[in-house]
Amino acid sequence: MNDISLLNDLNSSLKTLAEGGVILYPTDTIWGIGCDATNSKAIEKVFGIKKRAESKSLIILVDSEQMLAHYVSQVPDIVHDLIEQYDRPLTIIYPSAQNLPRNLVAPDGSIAIRVVRHPFCQQLISRFGKPITSTSANISGMPSPASFQSISAEVLQSVDYTVFYDRENPRAAIPSTIIRINLHGEFEIIRG
């Protein structure tokens, strides 16, 4: 993909997100369905596309630890080390979300956040200046698609914009490691 195509993809994605729309985009794990993580109406659209109960919270992607700190009340010191040490994608569940809509946060007040390393995602989130949601590009209960080619027509037709970048990449979907952390920095691995 050339630089002009990448720029067009970024601009179209940014416009869609800013207008409260939903995008289908590649992440460092899977193809995801995403929206502005601070827009409750856009989040409702994602739940509608997924046919998923709102009681099951979504994860959000941020471009940096600085952005992360704006959306949780406290970032334990160990988080920096965890993010640096893991060579595969790492999603951390924090106990106390802030500055996020109620329909995005889990009933216990927690939020799952990943500092993303995927080049398209990093650029998109950095330019957008806010986190975006990420959930697998499938209807709830159906298998997560291993590649762009295995995303259902129903999902493809439900989103407002589908990113072109990385569609041809045959990489297998790699789930992130999931860790739950408390305010004292103690953590448990939920999925290794």
C-alpha cells in the first residue's frame, strides 16, 4: 500500500470516527470493530453490530502510556514494566475507569486497555487524539475471523468504513495476553 492510500485510509477512518461512525480495521491482534471510545451513541452502534449484551464491556486501544493515564484513575508503577516486557499484545484490566461513557465500562467500574503497537492503529489513535474501541469483527457467539477474508458479509455491511490497509496480510489472529491489575500493582494473568 502506498503512502497516498494509507493517508486516504487514515483520513476516511478519522472522519468516520469523528462523525460517530463505526470502522472495521486491523489491530495488533485481529480485525476489529471500533468507534470513538468517548462517544456513547457510537458504542451502542458497536453493540448493535455485534448483537452483544451491553453488560459485556469492550476493550479500548490507546497509542501511549500518556493516553492510558487519562482513562484510569491510577496507573500502578508496574504497568510500564509489563508493557515493555511483553513481546506480544498485552491487554490490562484496570480497576477504575474514568473519562469514559458508562456503557463502555464494566459493571464493576473496570476497563480493559491495550497500548497498541500496530502501525496503522498507532497513527490512527494518535491523530484522533482519543482511544477507540476494539472488539472482534464477528457477531457475538460466532468464531472470531482469522483474517480479513473470513469476516462475514453481515459485519462488512454493518460498519460505516472498512480500512484497506493490511487486508491482504495472511497473518493468523493472535489473541492478546490479558492481565487484571489492582491499585497496589498486584496482578493476575487471565489469559496467557
